[in-house]
Amino acid sequence: MSLQAMKKDASQPLPYGENFAHLNDELKRLDLLIKLQVLRLRAGMQDHNQTGGMYISHDEADRLLQEGGDSCPETPEIMAIRRRLDLLTREIAARVAASLEEQIFLALPCLARMFGLSPLEMQALVICLAPELDRKYDTLYAYLQNDITRKKPSVDLVLQLLGDSREQRWQLRQLLAGNAKLLRGAILRSVPDANSPSGSSDLAMLLKADPRIIDFITGNNGVDGRLSRCARLLSPTLTLDEVAAPPEIKARLLGLTGRHIRREMINEKMVIHLHGPAGSGKTTLALALCRELQCPMLAVDLELLPAGDEEWDATVRLALREGLLTRSILFLDNITTLSQRPDKGATLLKKTARAIAEYGWLVFLAGEKPWSGEGCFDELRFLSIAVPAPQVPIREEVWRNMLAAEPADIGRKWAGRLARRFTLTPGQIERATHLAHTLQTAGGRDRKLSLSDLYAACRSQTQHRLAELSVMIEAKYSWADLVLPEEKTALLREICAQVKHQYRVFAEWGFERKMAYGRGLSVLFSGPPGTGKTMAAQVMATELGLDLYKIDLSGVVSKYIGETEKNLSRIFAEAERSNAILFFDEADALFGKRTEVKDAHDRYANIETSYLLQKMEEYEGMVILATNLRSNMDEAFTRRIRFIVEFPFPDAALRARIWRSHFPGEAPVKGSIDYDFLAGRFQVAGGSIRNIVLNTAFLAAESNEEISMVHIMHGVRREFEKIGKLWNEETINRTDCSRT
């Protein structure tokens, strides 16, 4: 380096090497301010220590009342300290500017930029911060305030250190007002004075730096512990290209935030409301955009915020401040929760908007329902964007990635089936894959992953609140267990085929453009009790690999107007998330014939039926309704059902098959049972046959005998007595003794 270059370098201020070097200089400047105040006190008071506590001397009262008692002469020592203070202030300013030019992080200047603090406000912060950095300031502040118990700076002490005259201190007082930046932003906090519970003037109020601000200044930038219950700091991992979301949505979001990414609109306040069904990928999308912005994301769940209005508002402000401190974008999730507070939701939203206008930059709101933001975010740039659930092509791509370890042909085939059968988010698909591998391992070391493992894992991802509204029926039956006429079994298989190929017909073949609604599958099972309606629903659930939920009508139908519709709405909303088959047994109790309107009750009963028709047409899954008497069903209702399956009372041939199917191969049977005789002699449905066989088995077990015709006859008699059929014991005994 040349001599000229060295001279030039020597004339330039040296940047601070790191944050603590600057902090140390700030404390040196504070020490000079304290020395200046000590000299002023000593010049104005002859016996400073004797005036503290409970005793105030006559001389002190006279001093306070004398004209000009607020000022003191400028001694040579005071003037020398002022010169040193001025030189140090200019040196600090020059070194800070040089540090910022070289992009060296300094906490205090960073805070000043974040909150728009003036140099005097920053000095006030340093005064309140000092006791947290060095215990000597406890003693010095107690001395300056003439009270050994007052180790924290008061408002008056801060003003005394920063202002030379009474007029200056009056002007500076606005910096420490309750609505000023330091206190409103919770950078400084007031502290109760335990030794003065009755209080004093606001000048006597004690101040301290907020603990989170202290952590930030000293290099500990973890999330504020007061937010640990409701907030998480997330680091982006996926790029926007890697996010499983519709390309047009990603392009629009990138376009909206592009100017922010280029830092052209750093002062513009933007709020983006992402709405869509739970799990549609709103968080992942926002996180990927944060990667484009090169910053983390602070996700706050509004459902976990305190219930009280003031606490709620304070926590939101704390979260927004945390966004500034961690240099992260704020993501307020579950904004829809405020709609559940009709009395206060709008007020809280307006408070949130004001806080965003003050501390925010780019803020994401997330909820399930569309919303315009009107009346709350009028002063901000507000945009609402729908994020739909991932469609089949996106889900299939995610499944292929998760099944990459499987043989290519199997992975592609399974990915297509799973994507079409289950409406899962990418996160759910990932969790389902991990669970399927766990199920595989539990089945044995050498066992390979199976499609049934994946189906079971997928179902586990969607068993949510639907179980609170209905009962899940474990589907154990297969086609071999179902005894029906061939044409009825063929019809049930056709219905299953429609579920399997729903995406191909509607999406790939374009039929969805021809049908604005009614893409779901509605089926009515009609027939006498015990003819296999519930078993058929279980067989179809087994075939399709879906959960079967039986709706408890007693919990759905309400005598209160409007409650039935609310219950139905909850059921169908949860069913959409659960990929489930809904099974309404004895559906005529809810969906019977609409009555002639004679009173308000009749009118609302008809409204309930119409509402069900609407929800069934909107639902894109499968709904099975079962009734014992089709004639009880409203004809307008049955016309809009896609399939109606009549379950006939079984004839003798079918009854014989039912008798055979109910005896397991392991059951100890004495000799041979004449199934044809039982089928011809007893005209009962499959449900009754099941009860007879089960009661027969327990009777034989009790007598420690093999199952025989004697046991079966006893079981038949008990079933006849239960259902009220005539039992001719003499005829039965005479006919059946030889078969015993």
C-alpha cells in the first residue's frame, strides 16, 4: 500500500469490529453524562447525602425555591466533560456510519432503524439498559436520585441526564410518554416502585429495558419466551418451484411480492390473506415466498392467543415486534377464529391492522374462509388469494416422490391410485408414507411395503373431528361375505367403479365442465331389516379402502330451528377432510316425505330436507342412505339419488348360502348341518340368521358340546320369540328329531 493510501486510510473513521465494541462506547458516553450530572448536583447542594430518606432539610427547601435553582454554573471541569462528550459523540457517529457501510451488525443502530428512534431516544434506552449490563449503575442511579432503594432510572433521571435546562427537559418528556415509541413499542417498560406504593408524579416512575430488547442487544436473538405458546420461527427449506401448489397461484404471489424482494417497496405495508381448506398448503406457500425474500417466517396461531382483549392485542403487538427483531415475515394463522367472536372480532382485527401499519412490512393472514378485509385494512394494501386443496396431478407428483424407493412401475401405479382416492395435503402424504413404512416394519423384517399399508396410513391422516359427530364402523367384510342376487352384487360393483374412476371421467374426460354440481356419489339402500344393507356398505368401504362413518341421527336432528342444518354442515365439512363414506342408517327418520305446510314446524322440517339435498350435491364423496321402507322417502329426494339398490328378502337358495357363510371353518360342528332344510323351514333374513348362529355357538360352548341341530333349534326358538314370529314346538320337534 502506498504512503498516500495509508494517510487516506488513517483519516477515515475505523468501523466497529463487532457489536459489543460499540456498546462499550455507548456506556462510556453514559459515564460522561453521569459525571456531568454529579458535578451539577454537587455544585447545587452542599450536603447531598443528608436529604434522602424521610428527612428534607431547610436548606434543601430553600435551594429548591430560590430563583434559578434549577441551573448551576459552568465550571471548567463541567466544560471539559462537555468537550469530551461532544468528541466521543461525533466519534461514535462516524464509526457507526463506517460500520453500516461495511454491513457490520450493530444492535443499537439496528433498533433505531426498526422503530424509527431518534438519537435522544437511543440515549434514553442506553440509560435504562446500563444496569442490566453493569451493576455499578445500580449504585450510581441510587446516588443521583438520592435514594438507596431507587436503583433503576426514573423518568426524571433520564431527563436530567439528557437535558441541561428545565425547558429542555420539558421538551424531552414527550420521548417517554405512554404513547411514544419507546413505551408503546415495549422497548422500555415502567416498573412499580415497591417503596412508594402510593405513587408519585409520572416523573418519579421507574423505567427498565424490556428483557427481549436486552437479549437482542446482547446477541441472544431467540424468539421471545412470552410467545412460545403461540409462535414458531420457521426457516424456509423449499423453493417456490418445489412447493406442491397450482402454478398460477405461485406466479401471482411471486408477482405481488416481487417488488418487495427487490427492496423497491420497503416502506409499503402489504397484507396478503391466503384462504382455503385446512391443509391446502398456505403455510408452505408463505414459507417458500420468505425464501425468495431471504428471511425466516414467524408463524403465530391466533387460536392460541390469550382470550382477553388487552392481552390479545398486546400479544399481537409483541409478535409484530418480534418480526422486526428476528427480521422475519409474520404469518398470522387461523384468522377465521375471529369470526367466532362476533362481538369483538372486528375490533381485534382493527387493532391488528393498526399494529401492522406501525410495525409490519409484509404480513400473511391465513384462514379457511374468503374475506375482503373491508373496514379493517382499508389503510393498507390488502389482497385476498384463494389457495385450493392440491388437485390430483399435484398429489400424484408428491406420491411419486415419496415412493421413489419402490420399483418404478409400482410407484407410478400406486401414486395414481392414492392421489385419486385420498384428498391429502403434501404434509399429510409425507406423514402417511412414514406411517406406512412403520406398519411394514411391524409386520416383519422381510415384509415388503403394500398398498394396504398405504391405504391404512392415509386413513389415519383423515380421522379427525368426524368421529365426534358419528361412529366409525370397522369394515371387516368382503364380497365373499355378501349374499345377494347376482344383479344386486353387480350393481354394487358398478358403484365402486364410479368412485375409482371419478377423476378420469370428470377431470381427464372433461365431464366436470358439464356438471356444475352433483359430482359426488349418492346411493340409497332400501329393504327389510337384516337383508344386508349395513354389510354391503362395509364391503364397499373395504373395496375402496375408505373409512365408513355411521351418522348418529339422534345427534343430528334437533327440535330447535336451524340446529339440524348446523349439524349437517359440520358433518359434511369434516367428511370432506376425512375422505370418508357417510352412512345414514334409517335415513327416512331425517329425509322422509316433505309435509304439507300447516305451521312453522312443518316449514322448517321441509327446509331441513332441502338443505340435506344441497349438501349431498355439493359433497364430492360418497353418501349411502339406508331405509327399511322406500315408500317413506320423499320422491323429490329419491329422484336426485344417483343409485337406488333394493335389498330383497332372501329366498330359500340365498338363505342357504347365508346359513353356510355364518359358520366359520374352525367351529366344532357335530355331523353335518342341513342348510337347505334350515333355509326352507325358517323364513328369516340374514340378520336373524346371524343372531341364531351366534346364540347357537354360545349354547354349545356352555354345554361343552359340538354344535348340533338341537342347539340350532334352540337358537331359532329364541330368535322367533324376540321378533314375534309364531313358534310351533310340536311340529318342529316332530320334523327335526331325526336331524339332531
